[in-house]
Amino acid sequence: MGRSKNNIIFQIIVWAIIIVIAPSHSLAQKNKEKKSPVAKLRDAEFYFTEGEKYYILEDYSKALVLFQKSLETAPENATVYYKIAQIYAQGQELEKALVNIKEALSRENDNKYFYVLAADIYTQMGEFKNAADTYEKMLTSIEGVDQYLFELAAIYLYQQNYDKAVATYNRIEKAYGVSEEVTNQKQKIYLKTKEYDKALVEGQKLIDTYPDEERYVINQAEVLLSAKKKEEAQKLLQEFADSNPNSMRARLVLSELDREEGDIAEAIKNLKVPFEDPTLPIEEKIQILAEYRMTMTPEQLKTSGVTLAEALVKVHPDIAEAYIIYADMQQAAGNMSEAKKGYLKSLELDESNFAVWQNVLQLYITENKIDSVLLLSDQALELFPNQGSIYYFNGAANLQKHNYEEAVYALEQGKRLSSANLALVSAFNSMLGDAYNGTEQFAKSDKAYEAALDFDPQNYAVLNNYSYFLALRKEKLNEAEKMAEKAVKNNPENATYLDTYAWVLFTNKKYKEAKKVIEKAIDAGNKSAIYHEHYGDILYKLGEVDSAVRQWQIAKGLNPNSELIDKKISDRKLYE
């Protein structure tokens, strides 16, 4: 009995526990299966918010998972499809992006952002017709989205569907009014399709709307020129210039048209206002002057070209480039003194232009202002110590001043720096022959001359100098005679070469031949003391002492300081 009673009590306790627990477990399962819509919406919003957070942080993989969880909870949410489409589009998974944006639009067809994303995806996929259709549908379905007409027009333009592009631009004009951007696009289309009259109508809209805007007038003139209506273009520009005295661009175009017709005077007249306007960039003015310099006649350069150059430096007195083009123009016109002033002024403002230093040095060389060449080349070498051409000028000037050691140094430096320019190296060798001869380093002199002749066997200056110095040294006379003869043969009127040839013949004791040649030198018309002295020396060797003395006297009259001339005359005897 006792055992049975205890068993019953135990069973009662177990059932009590089951009764207490079972209803609670069943309720929980039931609640899970039947979650309220509000709770589901709350979960969906939570996942969406979290997904948006990761999207902003550009952690797109986490954002995608959360958006998909949100979609599982609320599968009708169009915005979630839109966000998923965005992620796929950014990852270039365009097919998946397209599927999701279509789902978004199927659920909500009045959201402009959905249409814009869809059109962008189609565009990226190269499906331009679908992109255009998407924009068209949006524009007919939603109000206040006219700004997307620009994208639609661009798509039609890309497809070369010009009719629809123009129609779209017309819709833009209807929505926003006449604008430069739209008119220009329509004009480009009409010019491409050669519908010039329509292009002109578009341009006139801008002129009518903004009659004082110069660039619209110029644009219209350019369309007229494209349509081969040059006179109408000139008339339009001239009328605008007449009513707007300070117009600049219109006058520039008119000037170019005048120049094309060869009316330089009228072209210059139209350039006067632009060139006197400091707001017109000097680079543009310089370009204009450079073009004129290439096409003007010498007479036009002296008048019109110089006039423009003078206006340039007047308006831009502190800009080195203004003086450079001024000097270029003066040099082209033959005004070397003014050209030199212009180059020097530019160097005062900016000494960094290497070409200007070269130009000035060349002008000084041409004027035979050797001291100026020396001074300026020394200054230039401080700035450009690695420029061979500056050493060339410096060496040439020192050579003329008989500063032979300085000349050798400069010429050797320049030659070393110019090794890639064989013609310039040859020019250095030509002068080095003279310079080494002056320092009595005859072996080096001969080597330099021969190197120059190896490069150019027709270098007559070298043939002349080399043969003359050999004659003075009484060395290689047969070779010297051949070189001198070659120089004279190709330059029969050159008195210097004739004198050298005569002197080589004299040194080689060919006195009769020497007499004929020296007489040709004198007959060339150059009054030179050395020619007459040489003539006297030759006559003396031929036994014509009286005639020799007369020639020495002429030489003395031309150069009273000639060495030995007085002794020759007084002693009636040749001294060598």
C-alpha cells in the first residue's frame, strides 16, 4: 500500500509539470508562425536601415545581404529592389541590376530615380533605344522631370538620330526658353546635315535675344562662312563692329577675312582696336603678328607690320615677348637697328630666352661691332655655359680682335659642346685654323683646317686662309697653290681670294702668273693696301723696280702704318 501510494503521488507531480510546460511551448511555436505584420515591417525596416548604413560606408557586400533579408521580410518593397540594382550596377553586374530595377518599376512606376537608374543601366549595356524609351516613359508619366530631356537628347545624338535629337532640344526650349547650349547643339546638327538655313535661324534666335552679345554674332558669321556666304558674314560683322566701337573679336574675324582677300590695309585697320586693348591676350596678338610676318611683302612689313608691332609694345611695355615679336618684325622689315633695340629691351625684362641672345649677337656680328659681341657673349656665357653657339660668337670676336689664346679656348669649348652638330663643328674648325695659326701652333692649325675641308671640300674661306698661311710659312706650296686656285676658280671676282692666289704663286716663284692674278684683284675695285704692296713685291721680282715703288707708295697712302713699307720705298728694295 505504501509503495503504491508513493507511485501515484509521483505520477501526479510529473503530469503537473507537463501541464505547466506544454501550453507555454505550444504558444511560443504559434507566436513564431503567426508574427504580426507590424513586427515584420519593423524587421524589414531594421534590415533596410542597416543595409543603407553599410551602403553609405561602401561595404556593398554586407549591404546586399541586409537588403536581401529586408526583401525576404517585405517582398513588395520597390525601394529595396532599387537599392539592390544600384549595388549590382556599381559592381558592373548589369544583367542582375536590370532584373532588379525592372522589379522596382513594376511595383512603383512613378519614381523618377528608378527610371534614371534603369536608363543608366541600359546605356552602360549599349542598349540606347531602351535607354531612350525609358526616359520617354518617365517624361510622359511623371511631372517636373524636364531636366532629363538633356540626357535623352544626348542619347539620340549619340545614336545619330538627329530628328529626334532636334525634337528633344525643341522640348527643352519649350520648357526652359532659348539658351546658348541648346542652340549650339541644334546648330551643330544642322551643320552636320548641311541644313545651313536652319542653322542660321537658330543663331538668329540668340542674336535677337541677346543683341549685344558679340560671340553670338561671331558664331552666326562662322555659320554664314560655312554656307559660303562670305559677303553676308562680313556685313553682319561690320554692322556689329560699327555699332559697338569697342568690339574686339568681331574685328579680329573681319581682319582675317580682309587678309585672305589680300586687303592688308583694311585688315590692319580692323586690328587696331584689338591690338590697343590690353585685355586681348598677348599670346593671341603675337600669333597674329607671326602669321602676318610670314605673308606680308617687304613693303607691307615696313608699314603695316611695324605699325602693329609698335602698338603691341605700347600696350604691353613690361612683357618681354612683346619686344621679341617687335624685333622680329623690324628685322624682317630690314630695320636692323630697331630690331636690335627690341631684342635688347626684351633681355632687360627677361634674360632667359636663349634665342634672343643669339639674335642680338648675330646682329652685332653683322654690324661688325666686335667689342659689343665680346661683351654680350661673355654675359650670355654666364647664363648659358653649355651652349656651343655662344662660344662660337665669343671665339669669332676674339679672333677678330687678335686675342688668339682666348679665341682658341672659346672655340675648343664650343666645338666640344657641339659634337652632335657636324656643320657647326666644321665652322669651329675653320676658325680654329686661324686661331692656332695666330698662336703659332701650326700643326694644330693645319689639322683644324684639314678637318674643316674633310667635312666640306668646297669651304672657300678655309681654302683661302689655309693656302695663304702656308705661303707665309713657305710650306706645302704646291698644295697651297692647288687650294688657292680652287677658291679662285669658283669665285673669280673675289679680290681676297685673287690676292691670296697671287701671293701663293709669288711665294712659289711664279711671278708672271702672280702678276696677272694680282692685277685682277686690283681691277675688282677694292682699294686695299695689301693688294698694292703685293703687286709691288711681284713687280720687283720681275725687275720692274720703278713700277714696284709706285705700287708701294699707293699702299702707303692707303695704310701709312704698313710694316716695312717706308723701308721698301726709301731703299727701292724688297724686304720680306
